[in-house]
Amino acid sequence: MTSSQSPRRLVIRNLGVETTRHGVAVTLVDDVSLDVRAGETLALVGASGCGKSLTCAASLDAAPPGVRRTTGSIAIDGVEQAPADIRGRLVATILQNPRSAFNPVRTMRQHAMEGPAARGAPAASREQRVRAAMADAGLEDVDRILDLHPFEMSGGMLQRMMIALALASGAPFLFADEPTTDLDLIVQRDILNLLLRLTRRQGLGVLLVTHDMGVVAALADRVAVMDAGRIIETAPVMDIFNRPTHPVTRNLLDAHLSLYPGRSAA
Amino acid sequence: MTSLDGELTGDLAGDGLPPPHAHGRASFWREARWPARMAAVVACALALIAILSPWVTPHDPNAVDLAIRLQPADAVYWLGTDHLGRDILSRLMAGAAVSLGSVAVAMALILTAGIIIGGTAGFLGGRVDQAIMRVADVFLTFPTIVMALFMVGALGVGLTNVIIAIAVTHWAWYARMVRGIVLSLRRRDFIAASRLAGASPAQTFVRHLLPATMAQLLVLATLDIGHIMLHVSGLSFLGLGVTAPTAEWGVMIADAREYVWTEPLLMFWPGLALFISVMALNTLGDALRDRLDPSLRAEHGH
């Protein structure tokens, strides 16, 4: 890392993202600003397709082909950084679909060595760190798993592996893009507990993208609500659940609480 | 694009086949049918002869001795001698070195250009892709031999220029193939994951996209080697490539033209050598394709 002291604050400022459809520029993310602090989890919630995942990717200049970041900057402890310099170094990312986020023809060991190699980490300590992180992520039998291909593993195992790879990077900030979407409920619970435990212990600053208010209630300290590419409300998690101000937030909560009969949004 | 996707990696990931690394080189030999095995043996023998030809030819391939010109085959000159009394077998062996050597150089040039140009087009996409592929289309439009003749006409006669001409006329096929595969993979999550883990575009390309193109590049290259060999010999036959005293199959065929009615064997031997090499390499390419294409393999069930 650049300084001996771990960075405390990551700020995404005025992020704008657009793409071109049939020759017309379409704005996908409009003037989004977010503030992630070390030791704290900021949840970014909203309906599917409102630009949550894109915000994560574009702030690191890793938006999918054909999508451009038009405005915005990312700063760590007040110092503006080039996105390419902090990807994987200061900000680790967990993607939403563990099944497709691994190269199908490569083993876990090859995946595990790729990040450290890209970061230029000393070769001697690479495997050591990955093994420690895998143990932290609840993967037992590390030797066997390192030789597996993605299709030989369950979704839960792959998600744990992805978390392990993120941890092994030693980055102080973590972007978790719907980390539990494709998993069954029991595995979801395990993964959420794991994330909670690890982020607390290591004091990571987490940007958690999700549309599941249950996940928000379990993990988040603060919540930013997004709709149609804009942030419409940012508040501590208790306020979002008790006193939602924006109609879209209320809708999200109603939809969530309707799953539990006998309760309704305030 | 979606259907391509499924073909490329869906099969690898989904249908319970063991991963590609699980097959060693030995199993290619075990599973191949006899034509493929024979082709592999012939290709290896050719390569060996080409490499060793400076030391193992029975006679000096360029030693002229008019006293023994146009000898039939005997114990000393196994395939006889040509119109200048040079040993045909020795010339065939020396010719293998020229043919295979120039094909190898041309192929290396073509693969390098194809991977770099096609990879750039596919990876960057957008206008760069459009511009590169339109240029490639121009090259794809011309018959390669006409284009090669034009190139040699512009660059001048000689083996180096023939190799350059062949590379310039063939890169587009490879570039198009690499581009197609890269395009089908570049939106995959694992490419995004690689970028997010801090890999530079070049690192991502080399680690995740290039290996995916290798199987198909290898097959196309093996199938094309025979074709390129014919190009080199063809241009030499026309007197545009390797020039007269050098032992080369095309040159030998050209030299034998005057004697085609009286000494037809003079033309037969280099022709046979060309036929066998091209045949062997094509068969080998076919077998490799059967072997490396997962969807074909699933159909055959072997």
C-alpha cells in the first residue's frame, strides 16, 4: 500500500455513465456520489437495472464494452486516483455470479495467482496469502480446491473462493456486487455471516450492492437508494427502515415486508 | 454471438467432459485413427529430414556432374540424377528444408499478425474494430495467389519477398478468427473479474482470451501449412521465389518441364514429395480439429 496507515475513506464523486443506443446517447448513471468509510458498510439498493452494478464497475473504469464513463472521479482519503491504479490494489470486487466470474478452463490455483501477479506481489508469499484467505473464507481442504476447475465446485464454494481472492488482495475497500443473488437461502446466510465477520474484523470499507432489503438489514450501516440511475435517498439503515422519505424507498420496503405477513412499512 | 458462446465454453463447462488439460499428448496418439497416425509420422519425418538435411544427404545436392546426367535410379543414386547430374534424393531432402523452413517463417508471421491485429480489433471494438475489419475484408476478397503475385511484383523476386507476400495475403483469415472468439468472450464476467482484480488489458488478453483462441488457431494453421507450401513451390515454379540453383521442390518441377516427355520421373519425385507433405499436414489438421473441437467430439463419442 502507498502509506503505512490504512486508507479511511473512499469517495466516488459525480459519476455519470452513458451508452449509445441506435445512435442516441442514453444516460445510465447520472451524477452519483457515494462515500464509503473504513469499517462501515454502505448498501446501494434499488430495483434491477437501475444502475447499481454499473456504478461499481464504472467508478473503477471497468464498465462493460460499449458503456462509457462521462463524468466523475474516485478519491481515496481526499486524493483523486486513477481507477486503473486502485482496481484490485485498494478496491477488491466480488461479482454477483460466481459461476460465470471464473474462467471455465482454469483451475482455482491459476485464478489465485493471477491477482497477485497483476499487482506485482512478491512471488514467494503469493500462495501463502491465498491459502490464509481461503481458510478465512471457510474453505477447508485448500489443496484439493486449488486444483479444481469452476464447474467442479458448487456456487457457494465459488463465492467463498471469490471472497477469498478479494481478501487475499489486502485491499482496504471492498465492492460487493450482489454477493448472494444466485445462491440458495442457507448458503446465502453463510456467505452473509462470513462477509459480516470478515469486514468487521479487518475493518474493511464495503460498498454492498443489493436489491434484497433483508441483506441490507443484516449487513448495512448506511443505505443509499438508487432509482433510474440517480441516488434518491441516503440515510442510516435504521432511518431507511423506520422513516423512508422517498416513495421509491417506501415501495422497496413494502415489497420486502409483504413477504412477512402481519407487518407493514411505517 | 450467443450461439458461438455456447459452443466455445458451454461445452467445456457443462456436459461433464473432463477439462481439456486432463488429456495428455499421448492420448491423441491412442485415440487417433490410422491415417492420422501415419500423417503424424510423415510430418515428423519431414521435419526431421528438413532439420538434418545439411548433414544426412547421400550426395551434395548442388554438385553438378554432366557425365552422369539423367541417370535412372540405381544403388548409388536412389532416385536417379537430373539434367545437370545432381542427385534427386539429395535435392528433395535439401528442398524439404527450404519448403518447411519458409512455411514455418511465413506461419509465424501470419500467426503473430493475426493474433495482434485480430486481438486488437476484438478487444477494443467500436471504430477500431470496424476500420481493421474493413481492411481485412479487402484482403479476404482477393484470391491469395493473385495477391501474392502482385506483392512479389511490387517487392521483387526472392524467397524473403515470397514469405512476406504470403504473410500479407493470409493474415486476414487468422485475424478474423481471433477477433470472433475475442468478441464472443470479452463481455464475460470473468474478463470483468480479471480487470477488477487489477490486471491490465494486455494481461487479461494473454491470460484469458489468447488461450481460448489457441485450439482453433492451431487447427487452421495445420490445415493451411499445406496450402502455403503449395504457394511457396508454386511461386518458385514460376521463377518468382527461390531461384534456379537452390534445391527446392517448385524449382525442381520447373527444371523438369523440358524433360517431361523423355524423363517424366524428374517431375514425378518432387511432385510426389509435395503431394505427400500436403496430404500429411491436411490429414493431421483434420485429426487435430476432430480432437480439439469439443462439440465434434461429443457427437462422435470417442
